Amino acid sequence: MHEYLSGLNERQKQAVLHKDGPIMIVAGAGSGKTKVLTTRIAHLMAFHRVDAFNILALTFTNKAAREMKERIEKILGNADARNLYVGTFHSVFARILRGEAHRLGYPNSFTIYDTDDAKGVLKTVINEMNLDDKLYKPNVVYNRISSAKNALVNPAEYAVDYYIQQEDARSNRPAIAQIYDAYAKRCFKNGAMDFDDLLIKMYELLKNFPESLHKFQHKFKYILIDEYQDTNPAQYEVIKLLAAAHENVCVVGDDAQSIYSFRGATIQNILQFQKDYEDVTVIKLEQNYRSTQNILNVANEIISNNKNQIPKELWTENAEGEKIRLVRTMSDNEEGKFVADTIQEQKLRNHFSNRDFAILYRTNAQSRAFEESLRRMGIAYTMFGGVSFYSRKEIKDFVAYLRVVVNTRDEEALKRIINYPVRGIGKTTIDKCVLFANTHNISMWEVLEQAPRFGFKGGTLESIENFVVFIKGCQSMLQLKNAYEVAFHVGKQTNIVKELFNDKTTEGLQRYENVQELLNSIKEFTETPSNDDGEVGDKGLSAYLQQITLLTDADEKDPNADTVKLMTIHAAKGLEFPVVFAAGLEEMLFPNAMSINTREELEEERRLFYVVITRAKSKLWITYANSRYKFGQLVQNEPSRFIEEIPQQYLDRSFAGGGIRNQGTSFAQGSAFDRMRGFGASEQAEKLYGPPPSKRKDTVPAYVPPKSAPKVVEHKPSQDFVPSDTSNL
Ligand code: ATP
Ligand code: MG
């Protein structure tokens, strides 16, 4: 028997050894789903001799993808794993679209707009439509369009859906349908795709271009998907198309950890899978290898309060472990202090390292108090979710040059740099260019190229012409020079680097260092061995830009650094830590005020609570504060209703609930609105807006009010909070 199989339990082994045909693994947290997926890939390669090029594995983060490759390499003892297509939906689809986008009318070197770029385009469009951008806030409109895209609702469909119209009218924003349409057209004109487009354009490609469909169906003989519960309808449909030829698709997930319904994910995907593939093998893993019995029991109890779930058992042979500690503090600052003090104490007492701790919270804003106390105590930490390196102004400016060189249709980037560094092309000129471009239905770049024709004269004309010549010069390098050589040329010729160097203020120095850092990272990119099949040696600018746009905050930081990790619960999905602090368990914060209006929302908050509890291997603290600053105001908080749900024997409190299976119907059969909101949304909509003209029906979702405040020991600063039970696990 292969060594990598020996540690697995029977069901895990069955999942790994299953070769052909659809297979679904639905199992609770820490039961080895990711381990099975990784081992399965290794087994396909080592035993069945499946070529790495024929395997597609989709993970939740790029980091998870990298780790998966590393583990497989370790198991196989060779570097074959580098040829796997492993990554997030976004990064894998972007890579595929880079070779296929021309079929859809995009340049193959299309630009990927991050959320900032996308909101910039929206702002432009909203202004051009003479709408009030205070009412039509780009943020709000962006989210609305994003939901539509992830549900595969196109502008035309959006415009005619009864409930969608009602909802937009209710929020007093009836023009979103037109904005959506204009935005989609502008992105296309700019030769750009936003993050959501990477999914829907992939779908359109496979749906409308049989050659592409056959090519990738043939290529990806084995498809594997981790965290399947968080896929949305667009992703679901793409996978269905890709897997149609071989049906060798393996999905692993846990409906109890579905926490992305606000992005359109729906656990309906899990139920639908069994209907779409008739001969599907379903495997349930029930042994948890991660957590102590106490932690697992609490998690099981909590999630049993959700009605909407697939019933499953989860048990462990691990030690019983310590009880879960509940700590109340007077304020958020004291909560921060308590956590930092406890980390220090635990390090001394139980020989933990910084890397063994995670502080997990519901919202990014909560990080401040923890950062302050950790810094004061001199404890090294890494915060995930802050301002990304690539969102800094100087970096965005520099990168905008590179974007224009690769894709001159990219109007957002063009506007950013046309007068940076200052070259005498003022706002009036830029506005004119945009206007000419719109009226003649050409790109802004084409206006610049034909500047004399549009009446530009004198100094302005000269500046425009110099700029055009410069960009064209850079473009001519693209075929022969790698990303670094082009970027270096840009930095030198534009004087950007020199100007930043001459700015001797502290901020100026920082900006200079950041741009140097960017250049270093481009160099590193060009020097890392390539693993692209077909396009081997693609070290060009286009490939580089694609890579950085899809980097998430988590990818920029070293996960192995010996630091305490701070992140939201959403970001902690799939991870595990010996010691976890689940912070801010307060009403209105967790469950969040935004998510307590329906049973569906509340159940999703409870799943988040389940996720945070199950990140802990041996020790778990749950903390909450009586008061905290929110939007500059001191707010008093009730303890979270979820605390009530933790049974007495694990926490000196008791509360129990029940679970009923609820299956529902396929999203694919629902209305556009249903797809955007997930299963059952129409019922919800009916509650809000009344039944549609043709239909009358009553539904009242149940709501569980919070119980009285739990009795817990109050935390006072100093050594009072040294835990009495110190058995180390
Ligand atoms: P999550 O739902 O949180 O994503 P998961 O089901 O993917 O969890 P894994 O992360 O794969 O679970 O595994 C949890 C832990 O249990 C890991 O540390 C893994 O190495 C370990 N583990 C899984 N299976 C076994 C096994 N058969 N023997 C020993 N350890 C195991
Ligand atoms: Mg996992």
C-alpha cells in the first residue's frame, strides 16, 4: 500500500481510491476533507498515472492552492505537481481566458479591474447618466451588480424581473438596471473584466463556443473542488459544463460552513449535485481530527440550532480538553488587552509560539484594539484584511502605466496616468477626450492617437503626441522583453522613480521604497520557473498583471511567519490554530445587525459561529465587551444570543435546539431574483413587497429572540484572568 494511504480512515480511503465518476464528500469541520482532496490528486497521479495537466483543482484561496501543490509534491517526491491547474475559480478562469478572450471580443491581454477600478468606472457611468452619485453610491450599485452577475443574471434579465424592480424601487434606485447595462458595455469597451466577469465570461465562452468547450472538457479529465458549499450559481454552471464529458468531478464541502450567501453562494449546490449526477457516490466523513471533544461538542450543539442543514454526526478520539472560556470585558480596549495578556501568559505557561494563536472577529474594524495591545506587549502579529500593498496610490499609479501598455483600451488606467507625472494634459482636455470617445464610440486612446483630428492644438497637442509615442515605444518592447525590462523602462523614462526619490519627506521615502519593492517583485516574477503549459516561459507583462490583480491580501503575507494571526472569520475558513480567540460575541455585532432580519440570515451568522469554534484545536476563548466604539460613538452591548446556545456543561450555561432537514428546490429553476438571493428569496420578497400581481401566498419566518444575559466571571485587568485550568493538550 502506498504510504500516503496508511494514515487514512476507511471512508477517507474510499474517497481517495474512488477513480472515475462523480463523488461528493459532505462532512463536518476538521474531518479531513481537504486532506482527502489533496491525497486523491496525489493518488491519481502516482497510482493511476493521470497527467498533472489533466487535473483541475479549485480552492478557496491562492494560498490554499499553493499549499496543496506543496503537499502533493511532498507525497509524490517530484515536481510534477507544478503542472496542475490549481487555484481559485478566479485565477484559473483568468488563466484560461487569457488564451480565449478574443472569441468574446476582448483582447487576450484584457485588463482585470479590481473593486476600486470597477467602482471608478461605475462612478463615471453614473455621472455620465446624470444620476446623483450620492443616491447611486458606487459601492451600493457595485454590490447589486455583483450579485446579479454571480447569479448569471444579465442586464436584460435584470431589467425585467418583477422582484428586482420592486427592490430597486424600494431603495429608491430604479435606474440600477440601466447602470448595469451601461457599466457592462463600458467595461467591454475598455477591454476589461471585473472579478465577477471572470466567472460569467468563462460561462459565456463555454456556452457559446463549442471548440472552447470541447478543448477544456477534454483537457480537464479530473475536476476537484474544495469548500464546495461556497460556490455560487455561476461557478456551479461552469463546472457542470466542464465536467459534462468525463463526469469525473469530486466536490468536498460542509453545508454547516456555508458563509458566503451574501456573495450569492448557495448550499443548494450541494443538494443539486445529487440530482445532476445520477450515479454520484456520496461519502460522509464523521471523525474529526482537529479539535478536542469539548470544542467539538460545543460546535455540534451550536449548529443543531439551525433548521436548514444536512444532518451529520461528528465525533473525535481526541482528548476531552479544557472547557471553553467565556470572558466579559468592560470595553473593546479591555478585550484587546485581555487577549494580548492571555497570549503572553499562555506562551510562558504552555510554551506556545506566536504562530499558535489566532484572533478571529466578525468585522475588520475590530482589529484595532487587538493590534494596539499586541504592539504594546511587543507580540508580533500579522493582520489580514488591511490595505493591500497593491491598493496604495503610488503602486496603482505605476501599475496603471503597465496596464495601458498592455491594453490601451483600459480607460481607467489611462485617465490615471495621462497627466502623471504632470505633463500639461489638464482635466478639461481629459474630459474632452472622454466625451469624444463616447460620441464617436471609440476608445479614449484612439482619440489621443488622432488628437489633431479632434482639434487639439499647441502645447496640449504636443504633450498628447509625446505621450502616445512613449506608450507605443513601450508596446514595441512587449514581444521581446520580459515584464521587468518593460517596467524598468517605464520607471526610468517617465521619471516616476526619480521624482519619488527626490521627495525627501517620510511619506515620499515610503512611496519610493514601495515602488522599488514593486520593481523587485516584478523581477522575482520573471525569475521564478514558469509552469504554464503551452505558454511556457510567459514572463510577459500581461501575465504579471493578471497575477497581481488576483492576489488577495492573504497571499501577500507569509503564513508561516511566527506571528499571531488576526483576521475575520470569513478569512479563516479552512484554517486551524492550536489556540483561538473568538472575539466580539455581542448582539448587533455577532450576529451582525445587518443579518438578523430573517431566519436565513441568522442561520448564516450561526454558521459563522460554527466556523470560528471549529478553527480551534486545543484551546478556545470566547470574549465580548459591554461597550465599544462604533462609528465614533460608545455603544452598550448585550452579549450575543449565540452564547446562550452553548450548553452548561461546557461553559456553565445550557440551551439546546433542534434541527430539521429542509431541501427546497433548485436555484436553476428559480426566478432571476431567487438566483441573486439564494433559495427561498421570492418568499422573502413577498414578505417585503407583497405577492406579485399574479400570486398570493403567506409566509412568516420564525425568529428566535435573545435570552437574558449569561452569568460569567467579569474580567478585570491584571492577573485575575489567569485561567485556573492549565492542563496542556
Ligand atoms: P474544514 O472543514 O475546516 O475545511 P477539513 O474537513 O478540510 O476541515 P482538514 O483540514 O483536511 O479538514 O483536516 C483537519 C486536520 O485533521 C488536519 O490537521 C489534518 O491533517 C488532520 N487529519 C485529517 N485526517 C486525518 C487522519 N486520517 N489522520 C490524522 N490526521 C488527520
Ligand atoms: Mg478544508
